[in-house]
Amino acid sequence: MADQVSALQAAQEAKDASAAVAACSAAQRSRAIEAAASALEAHSADIVAANAQDMARGRENGMSEPLLDRLFLDEGRIRDIAAGMRAVASQADPVGEVVSGRTLDSGVRLTQLRVPMGVVAAIYEARPNVTADIAALALRAGNACVLRGGSAAALSCEAMVEALREGVAAAGLPAGAVTYVSKPGREQTSDLMRANGLVDVLIPRGGASLIQACVQQATVPVIETGVGNCHLYLERTADPECAVNIAVNAKTQRPGVCNAIESLLVDRDAAPALLPPVCAALADRGVELVGDADAREALEGGGITMGEATEQDWDTEYLALKISVACVDGVDEAIAHINAHGTHHSECIVTCDYEAGERFLAGVDAAAVYVNASTRFTDGGMFGLGAEVGISTQKLHARGPMGATALTTTKYLLRGEGQVR
Amino acid sequence: MADQVSALQAAQEAKDASAAVAACSAAQRSRAIEAAASALEAHSADIVAANAQDMARGRENGMSEPLLDRLFLDEGRIRDIAAGMRAVASQADPVGEVVSGRTLDSGVRLTQLRVPMGVVAAIYEARPNVTADIAALALRAGNACVLRGGSAAALSCEAMVEALREGVAAAGLPAGAVTYVSKPGREQTSDLMRANGLVDVLIPRGGASLIQACVQQATVPVIETGVGNCHLYLERTADPECAVNIAVNAKTQRPGVCNAIESLLVDRDAAPALLPPVCAALADRGVELVGDADAREALEGGGITMGEATEQDWDTEYLALKISVACVDGVDEAIAHINAHGTHHSECIVTCDYEAGERFLAGVDAAAVYVNASTRFTDGGMFGLGAEVGISTQKLHARGPMGATALTTTKYLLRGEGQVR
């Protein structure tokens, strides 16, 4: 794409393409996604070359290793991305489902039909793979999409979008089914957030500050995703082995993701029995521990180091090998702590007590609430939704992992013979 | 309520009450709605007295007769409002429904449960009855609510809320289940629109300017409601009698509502046959007609007056006995005109041609699309949803008439035996 495309140009092109994308069949959309995946592979040399420029710029600007790793693309990663797109191409199509229906008293027949949203916009950070993920899911749900990746990944994203558009067009859909805001500058992002009438839903994918910027500035409907200050609560009857396994998995398997735990709660009177094995296992895996006075006391003399937690720790999503530990008096206090400090993402209780488990499930206000299983299961793939648009932490429209269906809406069709009211 | 309650005080009180409202049973919520309805009737003298003050102030300020009529309350109207609440009390409860469920590959059992939103906020105009409607529907769906009526109805709304709170408390729920922002001033409305963390969804109910203010300023999730620039399209094969009946009903039965039609489209070559009877019937009922050149030509010599339509007319929701008339060349042009100028509310085709009807149903982007039936059917009651929160014209979360279910969300419950990823 030689010319720089502004947010409103990209949104208008997507809007113009949206009716054609919505009108084509599920099979046509599958073919378009497959063609886009193949075009991505066919152009992998160009994409890798563009990515090399982004990587070089990132290194110059002192980008951290984990961020550089997220930015990096090679032939192998592009093959994986294309394979992910083909999985979406073979997924069930959500469009056209009859959601409900009835005959009204007047005899008019009402059908509530699942239909595409229209235009889906996504703003994300320097992760080129999100470009292909969102494009594939938007197409699966019959939408056109407007993409805006982080500036540090601009060349990679633009090269990918060029390939995706070529594939989509080869399959007979308008290239405008996938558009990219290539014009740099914050005002482009702001314009996209306020493109009412062109954009039907905006999905920010990234860190807390990006999501907050969208929530504060956007006038188009937004789905908040991803921020996860998740808790693991060890109720007094918790099985120590189960507690250790879940704590280690939920904290250390992938500490940088939103469904990893950031805080450990434990019943005060069970802390001397439960905290030493759990904290030792976490410390063994390099997890830094900070806790309140009672938690630190429970570890005394055991050779495990625990720093002093501040009030701020209870509200912090570390996304790193660090965890805060607090003692509570029973399940109700645990629920109150989680509802006050959590981000309504994924929360877990470990318990052998039936009533405590059910009370926790009912009382915790979160997208996913667990008894005796790792919070790491909160994921579109794990939940059987196929690929994932993101994990909604708001209550409107979709909550928890979102698959292609979250990018649809419904429409009422009414067929009559001249009925009036 | 002697003291003035700020938006943040009201929202906090509702938030504090929300867990108790969510936790109680469907039967308890039904009793609370019934008790609130009875309290409304028991205090009807106070409410009528408060309303008389609002009415006197309205007359002094030159409020129009239709607005005064919307503001007016007497014992009879309060009885009707209470009866509406009792209908909501006897409606099916949406909370607790298992929406989906499966066993994950790991053996963890997943259940997707319908749960209350938490805190529902509503901003509306000087229509005191909305106070009771929204309170009843919010309670039906297990939510606490924060209400803010138009300043011209302040005393009426406050008196109603005082009674509703007394009833709710008598039924054992916290009075904070229903709160009212009584402190005057626009900054209170702004505060309510930006009460993230306290308000889960905001529903503006009223005219286009109120809804636009919410869309532009709100940072909490909003459901846009109500603006309806609805069209009736007479396809060339339309039965003239059917066309007349639907046009008259959709335009004149209640011209001030959002599902009334504002624009008539007709196939150019059928205009000389279809427009004279339809326009004569509308003119007979006092409807002012404005149209394009071809529409005016089709009426020439028939004694029906039609003014000249400007470009602005195609985008105007008159909410009055006035209609714009345009000629189009076939169903595709009609669809394009509607998608460009409509507000995605309710749109109708009159036709005897099967293909034209199906094409219109598929191509028009609106909450409700009709073949041969009046747009006036777009209504929660008519659609069998019980009482209505409003009619959503956005695509996120809910589209079309919204019943109590639109005030719920879902939550995933996961039960395991120590599974990790």
C-alpha cells in the first residue's frame, strides 16, 4: 500500500465493502479466509523483510526482549498464522442462525436472525499476528474490518494486510473487506474511535492503557478486553497438592497473559498449613512473593522470602513472575476482596467444601469463576469457541472469551399479509 | 427524599445494593416489584400533588401541550403504571437460565449462566412513568438501578421513587435497589455517564439530542435507543389497499412514536397508480406531504397538495403528521436509500413479489424489517417480550425491542478436580 490510508478512509472502504461481505455465503467466506491465508504464505518473504525493518527499529529504540519476541515474524511463524486462519475457515459459520421466532397475535411471523455486525474495528499493539486473527474472525462472522496495529509493527502489519487483501480479492470478495489505517499519528486512532456510522464495534486488544484510552475516548460501541487481575483463593479445606498444582500452573505457565493469577488469598487459620508448600513451589519457579503481615508470619522460619505488600499490590496486574498474598477470614471475605480488587476476568477457589465452592461461584462477579481448576482455561480455544477475538471483561454484549459469534448481531424479520395495529 | 442525591451517591448506593438484589430469588424480586407497585398507589395523593407542582412550572415555562400531557399524572394514570409493574412482576424471570454448557477436553465442566448486569442507569426526559417502567424491569432482571428523569418532572419522579423505595424495602430488599439522582445540574448527568466501575450499562430514553449526548460523552457502556427515521417502500407490485392500510396505520396511529414511518418510497413507474390513493388517505387524516419531482408529478391534477422535499427531509424524523415521498427505481435503490438515510429501526416493503420481499428482508440493515405489515409492531409487548426497556438501534448487545433479558449478562462457571493446562 503505497499511499497512507487515514482512519476515515479505511473505515469508509470497509463500510462500502461490508454489504458484499455480509451477502456472500458461508462457503464463499471460508474460501476467502483460505485464500487470504495462502496469500500470506505466498508473500512471506516480503512480510519477513518488512518485519526485519520493524525489528531493527525496535532494537534501536530499546524495545524489551519480550516485546521484540512478540513483534518477530519468520517463515515458521507465518505458517502458524496461516494455519490458524485455516482453522477459522473450517469453523462453523455463525451467520444465518435463527435465534428465535414466533407468530405474533396479529398473525405476523417473526424470525430473529443472526447477521453480521457490519464493520469491526480493532486497535492493537505491536503484535502482527493479531492482524490475521481479527481479519479471519471478522470475515468468518460476515464483517469487513478496519485494523490499526501499534506503530512499532507498522511495516509488518501493512505487508500482511496487503497479502490478506490480495487473497480476499482473489476469492471474489472486495479487498475493502480488510482495511488498515496506515497513516501514522494519534489523531488517526482517535478518528477511528469516533467513526460513528462507519464502525459498528471497536475492539481494543492490548494493555490496560490502550483499553482505557478506548473506553474514555470512543464514541462507537467498545468491547473492553483482557485486563486480568485474577485471584486464587485457598479455602481452609483446600487440598494442599491441588492448591500447589493450580497455583504453579496459573501463575507460572505463561505469566504475561491476562488469565494468569496475580494474587493469592488464603483463609487465615489455614495459612500456616497451606502457604508454606504453595509459596515454596512458586518461589522454586522464581516467583517473587509479597504479602500481608499474617501471610508473612505463616512463612516464618521456613526459609521462603516474602516482601511486604502495599495497598497498591492488591490492584496490580504484574504480568510477571510476582504474586501478592493476603489472608482473609472465610469465603465471604474472599469474595468481597475479589469483587473490590479484581477486574472481573477469571477467579478461582480451591476447596473440598461443597457449600464454599457454590457460594464462591455465585458471589464472585467475573466472566469466569472456577472451583478446583486453573484460571488458564479461560480461552476461546479451551472453551470450544474456536479462535478468539479477545476476552471481554465487560458485561455488555459478550463476557469472557469471544469467538466469531461475538462479532454478530441479530435482526428481526417480519412477514405479514397487510396486518396493522 | 429531603437531601439532594448526587449521581455518584446514587450510583454508589445502587452498587452497594446490587449484590443483594442479584442474590435474591425470582419470587422475592416479584414480591418486591408488587410491593413497589402497591406503594406507588398508596402514595398516589403525594405523587399527584408533586406532579401538580411540575405541571404548574411547566405551564409557566411555556411547555407544549403534548409534553404537558406526557408529564401529567392522576390517580388513574398511577393505577395504570402500577398495573404495568404488576405485569412485569408476573413475567418470567430471565436470571439463572443456563445459556450453554459443555465438558472441556480436560474434564472441567463449563456452564454459561444468565446473571444480572449489576447496576442499570437510565437517563430520560420529563416522562414520570419511565421511572416505574425501568425500575420494575431492572428488578425483574436482578439489577439495582439509578434513575435520572428530566428536570421538568423532577418532583414527580422523586415522589415516585420515594414510594418505590418504600415498597422495595418492605419486601426485604435494600432501598438502594432503586436510586434517583435528585441533585440538579448537567454535571450530575455527566457524572452518571462516566461512573465506570459503578454503572454497568446506561440507557438513554428520549429524543435524538439526549441519545447523542450519551453516545458522545458516556464512558460507561451505552445502549442507544429509539430514534426512528422509518420508511415504507411500495414496490411496483404492491396491492393498493394493503399499501393504503399500512401507510395510514404506520404514519397516523401514533405519529409521535419511534416506529411510525417518516418517509414513503415508491417505484417510479408505479407511482401514478399507487401514490394517489395512498397520499389521498394520508392527506384525509391531516398528514402534510412533501416529495420529489416525480412524486409531485404523479399526483398532478388529483387535488392532493404535496410540497417540495429538500435533501434534509430524507434524514428527518418528524414525529408529527408529516411525511416525505421519494420515487426509486426498484428494490435495490430502495434498499440503498433506506440504508443511507434510515436509523436502522423499522423498515417495511409492500409487495406481491416473493423475490422483492426476500431481497428487501436480506438487504435492509435495520433492527426490524417487514414485508406487508405495519412498522408499528416493533414493540416489546407486540413481540412477546413483556414490558419494554426501549428499542435498541445499535448492534451491540441487543437490537430491537428490549425486554428484561437485555438487562442481563452471562457468567461462565467451571467446576474441576484440580485440572491445569
